[in-house]
Amino acid sequence: MGAFRLTALFHEVYIVCDVGTPFAQDELATRSDGPHRPALHDAYLRHVRETGAPFVVVSGSHAHRLEQAASAVDAMLSERPRLAA
């Protein structure tokens, strides 16, 4: 079995939360909020730009971020070729 490489994955559209999005701790407490957060955000944006994949940065309230993300997915799906049934 070959090694699984995350870098080999390609996503149809990346959705990146703005660095100002409120931080929420995960159940395992594996992440932390702090001064490293803007640097990580910049690294995520650098990565997605390097892939050449479409992306959107969502910001605002939870409802507004969800609306922006749904719009990005809808736009991506509307551009896909339809398969004959």
C-alpha cells in the first residue's frame, strides 16, 4: 500500500475563514488561539494560491459565512459538466 499524501489532493473549491473569525476550541483541545493564528492563515492562503484551485475567504457572522460558502459551492456546482442520466 502506497503512502497517502495530503499534498496530492485537489479540491474543487477551498473555503477559508477570515483570520478575524471567532476562534472555537475543538473537542480534543489540539488547537489554540494566539499570535500564531495570522501566520497560519497566511500559510493557508499561500497554499491555496499555489494549488491554483478556486477559493473564497468568508467573513462576517456565522450566517454570513455560511451564505458565502454555500454561494461558492453553488457556483462551483453550476460550472461542472452535467452527466447524462
